[in-house]
Amino acid sequence: MTTETINLDIGGMTCQACANRIEKVLNKKPAILEATVNYANETAHVSFDDSQTNADEVLDWVKKTGYTAHIQQADAMFSQDKATESVTPPLRLILIWLCLLPFLWGMLGMMIGKHDFMPAIWVQFILATIVQFGLALPFYKSAWASIRGGLANMDVLVVLGTLTIWAYSTYVWLTMESSHAMHDTAHAMPDVYFEAGVMVIAFVRLGKYLEERTKKHSLNSINLLLELTPSNVLLKVGNDWQQTPLSKVKIGQILLAKHGDRIACDGVVTAVTGGEAWCDESHLTGESLPIPKKNGDNVMAGAMLSSGTLEYRATAIGSQTQLGDMITALNDAQGSKANIARIADRVAGVFVPVVVVIAILTFIGNFYVLGSFDTALMRAVAVLVIACPCAMGLATPSAIMAGMGVASRHGVWFKDAQALEATGSVDTIALDKTGTITEGKPQVVAHYLFDEELNLAEIAQITATLETHANHPLATAMLDYAKTFNLENTFTVNNVENVTGKGIQGDIADIGLVKVGSPAFTNMTLPQEILAEKTWQVASLVAVSVNDVPIAMFALADSLKADSMTAIASLKKLGLTTIMLSGDKQSVADYIGGQVKIDIAIGELSPRDKATKISELQQNGKKVAMVGDGVNDAPAMATATASFAVQNGTDIAQHSASARLMGDGSHSISHVLSAVTIARATLRNIKQNLFFAFIYNMIGIGFAMVGLLNPMLAAGAMALSSISVLMNALRLTRLKG
């Protein structure tokens, strides 16, 4: 069996019940492995066995439920049209409100005592009929499709309510007309409610339009990413630069970026004008400072050239770029479903039938108590109209979309909604040492000269002369150290010999036999007062001798990342327990842990030991997030409640993680801090939305049952409930992370 996964754009959904219905239909098919439908961004994520079905058949299954469906094309997502598309008021909405205007004029007249402002009853009937059976036809189609599928959606309530108003008003009017004709009596304005039905449809339609605008322009951070690439670029043609649409660019072609331009595609710098250029990659990696670029450096689509001018050769375009990969990942993640969303799904599944029963009981109760058919009917209709599962359906996905968008702008890319949800629940952060807390490469942290008259810079140059011929990490560190003195190396070496496991030696002109390596290789020991210092105890030592005379000793250790101390302190302020899991010696783990003031530092752990330690914490009721970058972290990351992989880490770490931390890894713990902060805020927002939607419906239904809300006010209140939930989710976009 081979699995194929497709993303669909779904059209025609009006509430969460619609999404639930499509899910139910798809998941009943034997060939479907998993199908999730997201009402907020109108997408479906479908995995199926391609030996049993294909994408076209999946589309047919969706269409048979009464909705439109199209497969998302990878490169179509990156068009400028997609990034800038707008939600304009549909003609149907405009026509409905034009039909409503005469009623509004008449209602205004009633407010000032002018009852003749209301149009003639036959005009009311014609306008209401046009709206009810013409302009409101999509409500009927959606309602019928949902009933046929065994799940009633919001449109069933709208149709039931407005059709009841229209039918009753028509009956009253025709009955009165017949009575007048029979008895030849004067015409009086009957008690009809055509305006109520039209207004309900107008408000519901307006509410859906405003909801769409809010979703597309405020909550969908994908649009912000799409806008990071230019529509046109300067392409090298011969010796000239021509303005060319990005869609025409091919891999291997040379492009030009000037100060203030966006990089159009992934590429390699081929020339820098003026000596240097700097790229702002903050939108892509969360790194706040511009990155210098020189010949041979990589550039990312979407980065802004903040200084200088450069030429670059295109290596990836559109969906194949790193930005494209981010957009695809974010699109998949925003379309996924959090576990907490299933609460709303279950409620929405029974909501409409329960509301219909409540409306019937409202009519019976009011008619029995008040004896007024009109009053009982209007209150029952108000119950149908005020009750809407939309707000509950939007509560979770709208917050997830907003939260993931904010996280992406802070350099955190969650794999799916469950990953964000899990991150929001963690109470313990486990951190790998090397490459996460520390830089992952040794640096000179201390030195000792056996003769104070010796020149440190000269010794560093002598050492580097030999280390140029070595290939171990400590040699690289010594070469980097020598470069810090900014001196030209004038020494030459002969008879170079690498002594395995010990060091390197060679003859340097005018100096003599120079040995660089372990203290044992050079027969060297440090004074006890130096060895007593913690730095020297945990460091790797590089000794230098000339003609077997001790000259200098260097202490090399993995240095802390710039943000490790402050970020770990901030994690602790959030109430999180911080733990370092390291394969290094316990003494080294204790030393690094002491520097960053971590709660617990554990060393000498194998990859399996790390996973076991996390399991032990989970068995004690802890919810643990693991942060790492290498193969040795993968088992622990797979075991953890949530996990984060540093962007420049190994592929296996990336695949094991529930979230990726973008950038060069220098601020990975700060990104974890952002992830936890944003995830917690998102979960709070979801709970607020669910509580608000539930209480709003309960109070609204109660008010409608006792006559405190008429159908027109109920329609406006129903629309307001969905918009309120969306606006609350929108608050997440202001998070600082």
C-alpha cells in the first residue's frame, strides 16, 4: 500500500456542521486513511490508499455532499494573484440589501409615527419572495445537501426560520384579502412579517461576508508570506538587465537585487557590488539582525536586501524554495485539527436538531401561556435564527491559524495543530547541550603562558602554522583563535608529522621543533592553582612546546550561545522546569548547567538514556518538550510530549520534531520561549472562544424564548457572535512572542 496525500480547497461550507459532514463522508470510505476538514480556512487534508482510489474520486465524493472542491496546486499557491486576492461584496448580497431598503424606509417611518412609509403589502410580498426563493437559494441548496447527508447545518435553521415567516405572512395576507373580497370591506394592513424574513437573510449574509473578510485578510498569515516575493525581477540577458515576471525565471539564471529589494528565489551569490551586502531574513528565520552576504553565500526567497547590491544565481523557484516549503508546511499545519477542536465538533453535530426541538417547545410554551399565535411563532423563529454553530466551529481553527501565523513570524514552524496544542501544555523543557545550549564547536576560553615575556599573538601564529596541516575540531578552533589577532602569518614549516591520538609536530624556520597537542604529548603539566580552576577542569587542553620546552597551554571548550542564559531564565519565569540532557561528562554538564543556571543537569547519557529519562519524567506526570539538533536527540524527541529541532540540525531530528526552529541556531532557546508563550496564549484563546460561543448561544436562545430578541435582532446577534470569535482570535496576531 502506498499513501497519497492531497490538500483541497472546499467551497460552500457555512458552519462547522458542514465540515463535520464532509469529514464523516470521507472517513467512511475504506480507501481513506484520514480526512480532516478545516472550516476556518476552508480546506481539507486527505490521505488515501492510491491502490484503491485516486484524487479525482476523492473530489467526486466531496462534490456529492453538495460542496465544491479543488486540489491545491503547489505553484498556484505562490502566484501574486493568490497573495493579493480580495473579498469583494458579492452581487447577491448587494441585491438582498437593495430589496431590504424599502422595508428599512418603512421601519424608519414607524419610528417617527409615519405608518404610510411602509410599502404596499403586495410589494412586500414580491420583494420577500424574490429574496426568499431567489437570492437566498444558496441557503436552500446547502440546507438540503446537509439534510440529505444526515447532518443538519446552520442553513437549515436559517431556512426553517425565514420560510416559516414568509409562509405565515403570506397566509395571513391571502386570508385577509379573501375575507375583504368576500365581505367587501375596507382593506387594513394585516400583521405580516415579510420585513423580518428579508432582514434575517440580509444580516446572515452580511455576517458571512464579514466573517470571510476577517478570515482571509486577518488570520491567514500565508498571505503575508506570499507577499514577501516580488512579482517582477531584474534578469540578466546578455550584458543587460531586463524586468521580467518571476514566473518566467528558470533555475540557473542570474538575477539582480538592489538595496530594498526582496530576494525572488533561493540562490547563490555570484557578485557583490560595493564590497558588501546585508540581507534581512527576520520574516523567515526570526533573526533580528541582518546577515552579511558574500560570493558563494546562499540567499533565501523572501529575504530583503537591506544594504548593498548583489547578483545571484537561481537554485530554486516558487514552491521549491525554502519559503515555499515554509508556506506548504504552514498551510498543512493550519489545516490540521487540534484535539480540543473535537469538543466543538461533537457539540456542532447535535446542535441543530436540539435547537429545532427548543424552537418547537418555545412555540408550544408561548402559545399555551400567552394565547398568541403570532408572538409564539416569532419567538420560535428567533430561537432558530439566534442559534448558530458557526461561532463554536470557528473557535478553535481561527485561534490555531492566528497562533501558527504569529509563531512563524517568530521563527517557529509547528508541524500541525496537535504540536501547538502539546507545546501549550508542557511544564518541563529538556535541552540537549551541544548545539542547543552551546555553539557546538570548541573555542579558546583561556590560556596560560609559561613565560610572561612570551608574545601570545606570536605563539598563536606558530600554533596555527602547524594546525593548518591537521584536520580535527581543536585544530580548527586554534586557527580561528589565531585569526583574532589580525596578523599575517610569516612562518613556514617542514617535516610535519601527525602523531595519531596525540598531536602534530614540525620544524619551523628560526624557531625549532614545535609540538602542538595533548599535555602528555608535550610532557607538560600546569601549576596546581591553574588546574584548580573549573574552566581548566572541564576544558580540552592544547599544549605548545618548542624544542621540548613548555611554551603555552590553551583551554578549549564549547561556548554558550548568546541567548542561552537569558532564554533559560525566561523559561523558568514561565514556571517551566529546565533540564539539560547531555552525552558529555557529568563534570562538563555540571559546569555548563551552572553557567546557565539550569534546574537539572544530567550528563553521560546515551541517546536511549535520554529517551528513558523523558519517559521517567512523563510517568511522574510531567509533560516534557525536548529541544535538540542531532541524530542522538531523535529518540528523546520522538518520546517527548512536544519536540523542537534546530533548523541547522540533522534530517532525522527535523523529522522527529513536532516543530522546527528557524534561523542559524544561534537563538534556538529564545525560539522555544516564543513557541511556549504563543502556544499557551493560543490555548487560552481557544478556551475563551469556546466559552464565549457556548454562553452566547445559551443566553441568546434564552432571550429569544421569552421575547427579548425578535428575529431581526437575532440575525444580527448571530452574525456578531462569529465575528466576535474571529476578532478575539485576531488578538493573537499582536503577541510579541
